[in-house]
Amino acid sequence: MIRHVSKEFAETRVQVVDYGIRGMHLAYDLLDECEALVLVDAVPNQGEPGTVHVFEADLESLTSTARLDAHAMDPGAVFASLTALGGTPPYTVVIGCEIDSVEEGIGLSDAVGAAVPEAVRAIEIVVTDLLARSTVGKG
């Protein structure tokens, strides 16, 4: 997905990183007190594989119900790790695409692959909005 995101976001105020399954690395990086986090991932199928959803993460419920698991990548586990390390989760937006299948395989299903351009547009809209609302670097 990262290779599809516009290079204009590769500035000093925006970091684009594929953490894959390295949730603990994300938690450590969040200790640097970033203003916002945009998570892009698969979300459970609610009936329409390839549907892209954009929503604000409910940090209160994620941090209160999650268990510390250094090997988990789900947001609750990442935020539990961050909190255990003394950090605070930043404002978080999730851009998720409904999965088509959880069977083993390489690559995206046709429905999810077709949703990539829409997900990239969502990323660009969210990041542009976050940059416009940010006070970092403004005189």
C-alpha cells in the first residue's frame, strides 16, 4: 500500500512506515509523541469485501480492554504496550478494508485489490486534513 501513496507526504512531519507484524516497534516509535497516527489495515468482513472504512479509533475502549502482548499487532495490544512503556496513544484514524478471505495465500483478493485506489485516496484525504489542523511547524 505504501508504494501507492503520493510522495508529497514524505516530508519531515509525516512518516510512512509499514510495520507489518511489528506491533512493539510501533509502540516504541509512538513514544516520540507524534500528533496523530493513521493505521491502514484489514478489518473484518461485514458483508462487502473490499469496502473501505475510515473511522476514528476509540482509544479509551482500546486501552481499557486490551491486554499487553508484545507480539500482537492489533491496535489494542499496541496501545497497551505503549501505555505500559509510559506513553499515551495519539489521536488515531483507522483506514480499513473489509477482508475477502482469511485463507492462506499470496497477494490480495480481487475485491481487496480493486479497493487499493480508494484506500490510497482515503489516506491522502486524512493526512491532508491532519496536516491542515496541525500546529507543528506553523509560525
